[in-house]
Amino acid sequence: MNIDPKDAQMPTFGQALRVWLKIGLLSFGGPAGQIAMLHREVVDERRWIGDRRFLHALNFCTLLPGPEAQQLATYLGWLMHGVRGGLAAGILFVLPGAAVMLVLSLIYALYGDVPLIAAVFFGLKAAVLVLVVEALLRIGKRALKGSMAWSLAAAAFVALFFLGLPFPLTVLAAGLIGYFLPDSFSHGGHGSAKSDAPALIDALLATDPGRPARLAAGARRAGAIALVVWLVPVVGLSVWVGGTYADVAQFFSKMAVVTVGGAYAVLAYVAQDAVASYRWLSAPEMLAGLGLAETTPGPLILVLQFVGFLAGFRAPGALTGVAGGVVASVLTLWVTFAPCFAFVFLGAPVIERLQSNRSLAGALAAITAAVVGVVANLAVWFGLRVLFHTQQPVSVGGIVFEVPVLSSLDLSALMLAILAALCLFRFKIGVLRTLGVAALAGLILDGVLRF
């Protein structure tokens, strides 16, 4: 659908609010699935944003610490309705999942593993695996155009899965390649707009090119305020309170600035400190928290909320138990996501101003191509753990990587994944219904096996 610039009219804030809430409620499947859902809602179905601008924003958000899907929603909300739009999109992306995670953390802390809940989660995890694969196909189709983009995606996968190279190093290398060879990526990623029919925001900017500059001033102010509200509780708790809650504020603030690569990348940091040093939870509990985060809407980084809840729940002193868990959970959310808004509001105006910079476009397109390889690596990592009970390291020429122990194949998980794939790809019943079918099937299968 092409939009005539003179007919372009921004959707109302209320209309956008309903879409952001819908995305927040249905954003299952990790970053890949969430980005695909954002694309489906604002690019494919409503044509509010064009492919070119969407991928340009995605490339930038991929470089930031923190959950790229939530930051992408914030960026798009700001582009449409300024700071209030960015706040609405970013907060609604997190709020439903955070509420669910709080309830699940409470249930876990009080009752541990409940068979009925475990059965529902088992079905959902199998469906989430399929959602990640579907999202990988959708994003890859749009981002991988040209042999260089395909080669870079494959190289990123090899670097992460087989060589175990750090995610930031992989992204940096891709960005440098794209920066110095921008013509090699002119067909994909941020790329050219030849196949990108004008969307609403493009039509508006054609008639009002000064709009990004007007939005920039408010964004810079909001970014500065976000930095302040992020740091105030950290400093206050550290100076005047101390103890577990000061540790929570400091620890998760640190996570907020080093978590380039999303929730999976942060697990190593969290396991090292939260498990081994602070002893807030055990390694199996860390994995249980990740499982909860994978089966709730919102960013996977909400696993940190689970860790924070258990830290407060078990904290010594007057504020402990459920009250302590809730306070620590809210504190974790605050110091995790406040900097995300700061990063987006301070950086988005610069990125918009550089839309036509060829070298930057090449760098961002190359990063997008590499991210396809990164998502593929996450899909394989997730698939190994959903479909197989055991993985073993294999060394080939000094390179060590994981392979599944075939005898540990979980036939129940495989059946549920196949069912979810049929629902999504063959019958096309949508994400929410697919998740519902998988959860119900998990319950039925658990009942059959128990019987």
C-alpha cells in the first residue's frame, strides 16, 4: 500500500497505545519472535513504518546494551509520537511480562515446582522454539540480500557456536566490514529502499523533513532524566542503606551496561556473580528462571527480575520474604530498564540524522546480517536444550562445541514442537492460539504419561 504524502496522517496516540499493549501482551518467543511481531504489526499490517527505517532502527538497537526488542519498540514509539510515544511503547512492552514474572517468581519461591504449572511451561517451551525459528526465517528473508550478507551471517554463526567468540567482538567486526565496504550491503539490511514502498512515517517526513529535529530536543532531555532516575536509587541505597538491596541495585545496574547480546549473553555474568559470589540462588534455579522468562511475554532479560526476587525473598533483616522479594523485583526492573530509555532517547536522534550516511548504513546493514547468525546460534542453543536432555562437548581440530546426545531425545518435546510448527506454518492460526494449543497439549500429555 503506497501512501500519498499529502494524505499522510499519523495514527492517534490512543491507536498506537492499543498496538503497543497488544505487542506487550503477545511478545512471546524471545528477541527474534518479538522483533518479528513488531515488524508484522507496524510494517506489514499497518504500514506505519517502512522496512528501511525499521531495519535502520533495529541495527542501532542491536548495538545497545539491554533488550533490543524493547529498545526497538521505544525507538519506533518515539519516532511516531515523541517522548511520550517512546515511553508508552517501551513500558507496555515490559509491563505485562514483568507482572507475570512477578507472580511466577512468587509461586516458585513459595511452592517450588508445581507439576501442573511445569506441564504448561513444558508445552510453551516447545512452542517458543518454533516461534524463534519462524522469526529467524522472517528476519533472514528481509536482511539477507546479497552474497556478502549471507556470508557474514554464516561467519557470525560459526564465530559464536563453534569458536565461542564474544558477541560484542562479532558485532564490532561486522560493523567495521560494513563501514569500509558499504556497497557490498546496498541490497539488504538497512539497504536501499527500492523494494520498500513508502510507509506512513516516510510520507510524513517527505512533507515535514524537520520533524526528527523537533523531536530530538525532547528526546535528549528525556535521556538525561532517565540517566538521573536510574542512578539516584543506586547511589541512595549504596550510601545510606547497604546490604542486599544495595547489592541488587549495583549488580543489575552493571548488568544494564554490559549486556550487549541480550539475555543469553548475560547468563554468564549472572551465573558467575549472582550464583557463585552473592549466593542469591543456585545454578538450577538460574535455569528455572530462564525457563520462566522464555515462556512469558516481554524481553528474556526479565530473568533478572526472577534473580532479584529471590535475592530479596531470602535477604537477611527486617525486609525479607514476599515483601522483600517484591521490593527487590521492582528495584531490579528499575535499574535494568531505566538506562534502556536513556540509551534510546540519547542515540535515536543521532541515528535518524544519519539516515543517508552511506558508510553508517553499510555498517548497520552488516550488523543486521551478523545478527541473523546470532539469532540462528540462539535458536540452536535453545533447540538443543528443549529437545534433548543431555549435550556433550566435542573437539574437532582444537575447536570445542556442543552436540546433542541422540539417546537423550525428548520425544514429548519433539511431538509438541511438531504440533506447534503445524499450527504456525501449516494452519497459520497465529502466535497466541499456537501457544494456547501447545500449553493445552502439554497438560494433556502430562496427564497421559502420569496415567
